Amino acid sequence: MSVQRNREHVEYSEVDADYLRQRQLKRGAAGWLLLAGLGVSYVISGDFAGWNFGLSKGGWGGLLIATVLMAVMYGCMVFGLAEMSSALPVAGAGYGFARRALGPLGGFATGVAILIEYSIAPAAIAVFIGGYVEALGLFGLTNSWPVYLACYLIFIGIHLRGVGEALRVMFAITAVAVVALVAFVVGMVPKFDAGKLLDIPATDAFGASAFLPFGITGVLAALVYGIWFFLAVEGVPLAAEEARDPKRDMPRGIIAAMGALTVFAALILLVAPGGSGSAAIANSNNPLVDSVKLAYGGQNALSQIINYVGLAGLVASFFSIIYAYSRQLFALSRAGYVPRWLSKTGSRKTPVFALVVPGTIGFVLATVLAAKDAAAAGALLINIAVFGATVSYVLLNLSHIVLRRREPDLERPYRTPGGAITTSVALVLAVAAVVATFLVDLVAAAITGGIFLAALGYFWFYSRHRLVANAPEEEFAAIKRAEAELS
């Protein structure tokens, strides 16, 4: 095994063919439609709950502006990701893009941010699923830890069986949740009253009005909740090595997913508070169900359908984000940034340890934190995930801008409309989103910062001396260095 040093202050070792043979994913398992379904699946739980807390921070007008801004940010970023995923189709996705643009440290930092988002989010969603199960009176449970355990065991088990099987199950669950959202929108249209949107009274904050009851700062505070309509759609490129034709299917899949999510965000933000009143659902843990009840004067068939199928939406996001964290961890491990044994794949070409280890950590976090206060635990966990996400967005958009400038001749089967100008808009909005997270939850920001510092310390003092030269993401970087030296 040879060791190489380079000017990036890292050391590489060459591994044999057996190393990579033990770390292979199943290729050709997903076309663009499954990829689009994966993108919607990541996010769809945010349509059922979470977004509405932005009403208590910014009022309907503040949340509307925040959601529009975040839709612009995600839309611009998705165009950049579509380009980078077609040019660099590897399982590392965000880490791979940033590795090429920003070097090993930038790539690792991006990978860690994405890993924080995708490892912590399922724990938060598990807490929400447990709350749903208890509220519905299912199985006679008074404590939700068996629900958390069942979620992790069942859905990690399906992922271990094979990516094709997992994606198809995921697509079916997501389809059920989408039908419920459509039913909700159709059922609430007759009850819509524009006056109910602005029923939160204005405060004495700067710039406060009926439209912006909490003033200008309310818009900034609501940004975090506008994110919930789109959080995690950027994970679609993590399926690059398992797509049938990543250069063609990856852009189509992620753009189609973003289009569908934007439509749902617009409809839900309009008809839910427009049917029940913004004030009534601003702090609801189940805003769609409560909106139906208030609009129709009590429980009815639609509210019961939404209540049960809302659980399917949570399950869909839980199930799909498990896929995302396993592929990000797999790629970082295969390249030596984190322990290499985490990237070993089983006989069905699924990353066994990359699925099980974060799942175990997530189960423990959900169980321990929710034992004291489930609502507070869910909020803390999702805010940690959002903070990791917003940091990754800054680095991802910066990566696209840098690649456009430094490597204008890189083969790009898909090109972002507007080029670096588009991702520059997303970069500015992503920085604003990072700032907004500090307004919402300083504790979550501090915890995330601590995880970052520990991870960067591990990289600087240990793993940067043990990187794998012939991992796909590192080979892309090596090709770039070779081309630069030749020119």
C-alpha cells in the first residue's frame, strides 16, 4: 500500500481491488421517476406538520415571504445540484461536489453538515411518529420508545434487503401521502376565507402590520419554518451511483421533485390557515387535521383520513432519509474520511454498517430525549438537523460557483439556467437561513457547532492522513489536479 502526500496537506493510500469490491452499490436501480419520488419522500412530512410554527413567528404574511424566499433558495440550489450531479455522478453527492471545488477540508465539512442533517432528522421524525401513534390510540401505547424501535428495525431492514425494493416501497408510501394532501386541499377549498389568513393581531414590533404582525424580524424568524416545505430535497443526488442513467435522470428527478414540492407548499400555505385561521393552527402539532376540524366544526371523514395518512407522510420521510444518511456515510467512509469499515456492503450491495450505526444512535437520542418531553425533543432534534442543512447549503452553492469559475470546460450534461448567478442568489439566501437558525434555537446551534468542531478535529489530526486515493470522489479530484498540472 503506497502513501502519497500532496499540496492539500493530506495523505493518500492506494487500496486494492478487493477494498472497492467490498464497497459496491447496486447500479441501475432507479430511473428519474423513482428519483423524483425519493425527493418528494424526503420532504413530505414537512407538509403535514412543522411549517405552521412559522405562523407564530411571523404571522401569515411573514411565513409567506419566508416560504417564497426559501422556495427561491431551494429552486436555485436545485438547478446547481442538477448540474453538479450530472457532471460528477457519485454517491458522495454534496461531499463529492465540494471536494472537487473546495478541497478535502471543504468536502469533509460539507459531508459532515449533510450527515448531521440526515442522521438527526429521522430521530426527530420518529418522535413525531410516536406522538401520532399515541394520539390515535394505536396499540394501547403510553410510551413511544417501542414505536421508535419498530421504525428503525423495520425500515432499516427493508433498506438492507436492497435499494430497488426500498425505493419502490418508499414510492408507494409517498403516493399514499400525496393522495391525502390532494384530498385535504380539495376538501378545504370550499371553506377558504381570505380574512382568516390575517387574524393574528399586530404587535408593536418594528414594521408590524396586519400582514406582518411580528414586523420585519418575524420574516427572518419564519425562514426556518419556510425551509420545512423543502428540507432534504437536496438529497436526491446521493442516489447517483444507483441510478440507471445519472447524467440524464438525476437532473430530471431532482427538478421534478422540487416542482411538486413547490406546488404543495403554495396550496397548503393558502388553504390550511385560510380555512381555519392562522392563529388557530399556529402552535398545532397536527395542523392539517386541526384545520379540517375547525373549518367543518368538528371531526369528520376528511379529518380522520388526514390523521391516519399523515402518519404515512411521516413514515415516508423517515424511511427515505435513512437511505440518505447511509449513502453519505458510505461515501465518506469509502474515501477514508471516517472509519473505513462503515462503508462495507453486504451480499445485496447495501451499506450495512452505514445503515445500522446512525440508526442506533438516532434511536438512543429519540428515546433518551423524548423520555423527558417528547415535544421539546422533536423540536430540538429537527432544529439541529435544520442547522446542519443550512450550513451545507452555503457550501453546496459556493461549490457550484467555484466549479463554474475554475473549471469552465468540465463536461456538464445539464447546465444551470443563469449559471453562477443562479447559485449566487441561493448562496445569499442560505447565509440568511443560517443566521435565522440562531434566532430560533441557540441550544441547537451550539450542539451542532460542537459536533462540527469534533468532526473537524478528527479530520485534521487523524483522517486526513489516511484518505483513499482511488475512491470515486477522490479520483475526480485527482483528475482535476492532473489536468491542472498538464496545462
